[in-house]
Amino acid sequence: MIYLRLVAESIRFAWQALRANMLRTLLSLLGVTIGIFAIISVFTLVDSLERNVRDSMSFIGDKVMYVQKWPWSFSGNYPWWKYFQRPEASLQEFRFLDEHVTNDMGTAIFADKGGVTYKYRSNSYKDGQLFGVSYEYNQVSEVPIEEGRYFIPQEVDNARNVMVLGKEIAESLFPNGSAVGQELKVSGQRFRVIGVIAKQGENMFGLPNFDQIGVIPFRAFSKMYDTGPDGVGNAIILKGREDDPDMQELEYEVRGLMRNVRGLKPLDEDNFSINRSEMATDAVSGFFDVVGLAGWVIGGFAILVGGFGIANIMFVSVKERTNIIGIQKSLGAKNYFILFQFMFEAVFLSVLGGAIGIFLVFLITIIPQDMMKISLSMGNIVLGLGVSAVIGMLSGIIPAVLASNLDPVIAIRSK
């Protein structure tokens, strides 16, 4: 009960100090408000940016591994012509891996062609993409069908001219009705639309997504485009198991099987690249870390100024309430009671300043954004309030100790 009374009295004193010197208090809290606003706004923007980057690259797939001719990043002084001389991943190698790999949750092969024009009667959609995939593609990459259905194995095995169409292409070619069941032309070939993929929406970097893509069976794609060494490149995709979080076991197994199927000797270099989905998103992680550090530095200076402002308020508050402190101690108030009272007041004022800064960040998040959705996470709210509380404790510790150690007789005589 005494602790509840202590908290209630501390809140009352803090509120009285705020009301009695409103302008001074608000100016002192401005530093904390600006600091928390700077830190939390930067972290919120970084989190939102990173989330949108990952969403923009969601078409790559989650926990997947790509076996390809070219690496996604170059390191060292590896001669480019060695990459150029590598063979493309083949349908036979896909079948070999599909049969022998044990540490995967699915294996698929796909090829893609850009700059494709889709036509339906007088309507056309230019600069789209066309994917040729094996039936297992929906096991390694999510293909959210909104209308219609995905392929059946017979359609893929028999190279049927069927297509799963992206939402943007479907709306462009068939603005007045459903695309499912309709026939369109791609590169002179007719395809029947059997499904429409759910709308993915725009992404911040203009990266491709399923809205601008048509998906057809791999063998039907191979009949249209040469997928050999001089044609369109292929990729074998493997999805990692949940009990292999780093996909190390899968990578070791795939590397060994690929070397085996290509007849490489123990001292021969790999003539294929194993690219992992996290390579694309981790490439920008360093940038996010730098931006986050900049937010801490900029906000830190503002919080430092705010901390000195709160400390100044508390020193003034101790001086103005010295007589009251003496009366409290003469009536039996313990040192810890006085200490906690002033510490709580400092924390309350600091958290109030931090809450205002977080509220300003929240106002930014409700502004409509077309390319990037900004949201304030509960983690950042807790971080902001936590930093504010720590600043309040550090700012109020010395004034609180001085107040708790006052001699009651001298304190009463001070007025």
C-alpha cells in the first residue's frame, strides 16, 4: 500500500511541477522528444524499408537455393570468362537432383524470358515476363492463385499450352471479364489461361513480381525458346527443410551431387553457382545498419541535451521543495521514499517527452504512402519508452540523492 501511495504522490508532484512551470518544462523535454523522435523515426523507416525490400523480393522465394551458371555476386578477381564457359543447368540435372536430394522440401526447374508481349484480340501487354516451370515450382515458391487453378502434372509432362497469368496482365487484356478459360498469344503461340495469380502490388524498387508474369510448363517454354548454352538460362531451385535453418546440409548435398553428375574431379573447381535467397536481401543489410547507427548518433545528441534539461528541472524542483522535504522527513519519511519520489518524477517527465516523440512518429505512419507502407512496431514503441525511462533515471539520480540526504531541520528552516 505504501508503494502505491508513493507512486501516487510522485505522479502528483511531477504533474504540479509540470503545471507550475509549463513553458520551462516543455522546453526542457523538447530535447528528449526530438531525440526519441529521431531514433524511433529512423528505426521505423528502416524496419519498413527492410520489410518492403523483402516483400519486393518475395518472388525469389523463402529458404530457397538456386543452382545456376552465374553467381548473384562476384568476389575476388575470378576471371569472367570462366563463368561464361560454364554450362547451363539442364533438365536432366534437375531430374537427377529431384531423385537423389534428401534434405529438401521440393525441387523445381525454371527459365524466364523478359520483354514478352501478351496479346488478346486488340489488347496487348508489352514488356512482360514469361516463366517456364516444372510442376514442383509451387512447392519452392508461393504462387497464390486468386482465380482458377495451378497446373496438374499431366499438363506439365505433356507440355500443354496452358498458362497461369499475373493479375496486371489479366486486367490489361481482359478488363471486362475473367481471364480464366480465355486464349491469348505469346510469341506466336496460343495459350489457354487456367488461373490468375493474386495481385502482388507495386514494390519500391520496380522489381518484377507475379503481377507482370505469365507462368507456363517448362517443356512448353523450351519449345518456344532455346534453353541451351546459347539461349535462355535455366535455374534449379531447391527449398530447404525447417530443421536445416542455414541450409548448410542441403548446400553440401547439392554441391556433391552436382559435381558428381557433371563428372568433376576432386581438384576441379565448381562449374556452377549456388545462390541463396538471403543473398539478395542481406546485400542491403549493411546499409540498414549504417542508417540505424546514424539515427542513434543524431538522436543521442538530442537526448543528451534533453537529459541535461531534465536534470536542471530536478535541481530546481529540489530547491523549491526543500521545505516540504524537511516536513516529510520530520513526519517519518525514509530516505528511499524521498529518493524514489524524485526519481519517479524525473522518469515520468522523460517518458512523457519520449511519448510525445513516439506520437509524432505515429502521425507520420498514418500518412498514405503509395510505394512503401510505414508502420510503427510495438518493439520500437517499447524501445522509445525504455530509452526515455533510462534517460530520466540518469538525469534524476543526482538530484534525487541530494534531496534524500537533506537534513530535516535545515530543510524546514530553508523557507
